[in-house]
Amino acid sequence: MNQSKFSRVLNYSLNKFCPMILIGVILFISLGFFTWEPYAVMGLLLFSQNFHFKVGYSVAICEERGFIDEDGNVRDEEV
């Protein structure tokens, strides 16, 4: 159980933070620290990552509670 919990935490951490770290390293190595473009791209990246995380979380909650079926269609049942 500890190994599966560790692998879940590792998987989450790598999926959440590695893209931002890699994009940041590539941006700052290629464009430098003294231009505005890397900072703008990193700001947009942080915004999009936060938005996608919240959307994924809300979809998971809706699927768990039965508001969305497996095909992604909203059920027409009244609550």
C-alpha cells in the first residue's frame, strides 16, 4: 500500500510540476533572464495549468456523483 501511495504521489508531482520546470528551463536558457517573453510565457503557463487542474477535478467529481456518463454526456435526470 505504501508503494502504491508513493507512486500516486510521484505520478501527480511529475505530471503537475515537470512540464512547468522543463518549459521554464528551456525558456530562460534560450531567451535569457533580461527579456520579458519568458516571464509572460511562464505566467500564461501557470494560469493554464491552474485552470486545467480545476477543470479536471470538477470533471472527476461530476463523474463520481453520476452527473456525467462514461461517454462524457450530461445526464438529463432531474436532481
